[in-house]
Amino acid sequence: GAVVSQHPSWVICKSGTSVKIECRSLDFQATTMFWYRQFPKQSLMLMATSNEGSKATYEQGVEKDKFLINHASLTLSTLTVTSAHPEDSSFYICSARGLRTGELFFGEGSRLTVL
Amino acid sequence: QKEVEQNSGPLSVPEGAIASLNCTYSDRGSQSFFWYRQYSGKSPELIMSIYSNGDKEDGRFTAQLNKASQYVSLLIRDSQPSDSATYLCAVRARGGADGLTFGKGTHLIIQP
């Protein structure tokens, strides 16, 4: 299957700082990538849809000014958590859709801990 | 609002038996259905996809879809301890432009 790489896999930061998470499709071009967030013992919640070359589409309740998404190329999307607070601590997972079948392939996830 | 419902479990199954995982969805326009396996602390891994009514088999896994009943299931034959994980049901609406809607997952435990 397609490979999606996510970096960093874990990060600890101080409250008020910003953190950038990268998502790369390694062996295919992804015009659309998706960012999910998962709290402990909860399911994945879609945060936003990232489209190459255009603005991201955010789900209801997700602050676009806090979670900045950039999809500058067909293989890279980034999520920046700005002015992070402890309640932003979560497991952030990106995914990209396979072009042929529409199956979603996930990155390894990034665990963010805000102190 | 689109909803995907799963029994959270835990579902405990003896090793070697068949594990049956169930999922219902609310959006009748849903077209694509997926089962993902997620180990604790890891990201989901695609197990099966199914797009039309009936059964689809892949090794020890069988996905079953009934669009009229808005029901999709996953059977795991000859369950192994390594199958112990949370299984997420995911659904995509007609058109395919949206990200998947996930259920909360069923925690499966295979007892040696």
C-alpha cells in the first residue's frame, strides 16, 4: 500500500508555543490530505481537509486560526498548532487518499504534549 | 449529521474462534466502507474495504455489507492474540470528496 510519513512522531512543548507537524506521501502524489485528532479512548475526529494549492476546509468547531494547514506541494502537508495549550495535547494523524481506490492511508501519527 | 456506531466492547474471543465485529451507519448515501485496525498508541492500519453488498474475503478476514440495513461487519477467522486491537469502522459518503467518518471502535481481546 501507499506510504505516508509523519514527523515528528512525538513532541513536548511549553504552553504558548507553536508546533509544526509534517505529513508526506512518499510514493504517490496526494492532491488531498486529511488531518485527524484522536483523544485517549476516543475515535478519530476529522479536523480539516487539506487541498494542494488552495485553502484547507475545516470541520465545524475547529479553529482555522489556531490549526494552520499548508499544502504547498503534492507530497507535503503541514499542520501548525499555534499558541498551544494543554487541552491541545492529543494524537494528531494525517492521511492521504490513494488515487485508484480512494482508500485512506495514515501516517504514523504525532503525539503532542503541551505542558 | 453522519454517524457511525460501533459497540465499544471489550469483545473477548478465545484464540482460534471467529471474532465478529459490527457497525451501523446513518447516512444512506454512503458508498465506501472500511475497516481499520489500531493498536494502542499507533495510527490506524487498513484491513478491508468494501463497496458493494455482499461478502468480501481476504485471508482470515471477511467484510460483509448490507446497504439496505445500513450495516457492515468484519469477521476474523482463526483469531490470534496478535489480532487484539481496536477495530475502527469508517464510512465515506457519496462523492468521495470528504474524509472518512469513523466509529469509536470496538476493542477486541483474543484470549490465548
